[in-house]
Amino acid sequence: MNPLLIRARSIARKTGVIRVINRLRPTGSYEEHFHQALMLAVKPGDIVWDIGANVGLYTEQFCQWVGKDGFVVAFEPGVEACESIRERIPNCAWLKIENAALGETDTTGRLVIAEGSVDNHVATDADTDESASNSIPVVISRGDTARNRLGRTPNVIKVDVEGFEEEVLLGMGDVLTSPELHSVLVEVHFLKLEVRGRATAPVRIEKLLKSKGFRTDWVDASHLVGTR
């Protein structure tokens, strides 16, 4: 990934080319390669962090894949989404649901509630009006802080945080260097990053993973996989 390619993607969006491509894409194919990469990464007995778990679609699969000898942590700032995870995956002893967001610093923020839960996103208090009816307060924790508190280092990390993926990774410098961690899989939201003024974040994210010893591969236009 490089800045020129990111610029080309932006132009394609603004001119409608992306919409045409999406209409031509087979139904259900958007995350197909990402799903396959996750299946290859997660092994029985692994510790998996599902960062931005939403209602737990992937969380449920992770619990099945790791089995009772593994452990899954679902990080989700939305209270209703956390309840959905509990209803979807009841009585799973190897699942822990964390009603919190991960970020670059230990702080507080607001969860901005969108019309569809998949578009919910976290913003810092400085960026969000606390009186806004479409936002609720949330705790934001560094991944390193969460690891120290949980006492478990993940083997696999999945990140889907609606344009805040760079901050999440920057908050886990120690986790990313841990030898136990062998796979990091990130959904990169190019448009949301551009809107936030962080259009070149995908370049920095890939460089960050490489600097921590990961081999990187874009399995499709929006999903980056780091392995070692």
C-alpha cells in the first residue's frame, strides 16, 4: 500500500467507480478472503482478541475454533451489542466480554451511535459533544493496559473499529512485540480514515506491523493481514 494507491482509491470513490465495482461483486464476497485468513490464523487453544466485536458474529466463530482450551476476548464499547454477544454465545466459559474500546491512550470518550450498529464508532471527548443524543460515554483502554489487566497475551488479534484502527494498534506496542502473537488481521476503513484526515494511515499501519516483525499481505482491497 502506498499514498498514490490511496489517492487512486479516493478518486474512484468520488467518481462512482467503487460503486460500480461493488455492484458487480458477487453477493457475500466482501469479507470472503478475510474470513478465510481468519480461519487459517486461529488454531485450537489460541487466545483471540476480537476488537470491535459488534454483535459477535466473528466472536462466536472464534469460540468454536479455539475450543475449551482456548480463550476469546470480545472488546465492544456498545452496551446493547455486548448483550447481543451474551445472547448469541451463552454459557461459554472461555469467552470474556469487555464493554470497552481500545485506543492509543487510557482515557474516556463517546460511542457515536449510527443508524446501523456496524457504523458505530468511538471518538474522544474532545471530538464529540457530550450532550449529543446519539452518543454515550465509554472507557478507552490501551491494548497493553488490557493485556496487563487480563493477564493473557493474544495469539491472534482481529481489528474492525470503523476508522480508528491506527490508534488501536499504536496502543499495543508491547503486545505487538510479544512472541506469542502470531497474527494480526485488520479491516481498514479507507473512507472513514480520509474523513478523519488520516487518509495515509493504511501506509503507517502496514509499516508499523512490519516494524514489529510481521509479514503483511492485503488479502483484498480492505483487509490487511500480518503474520509471523
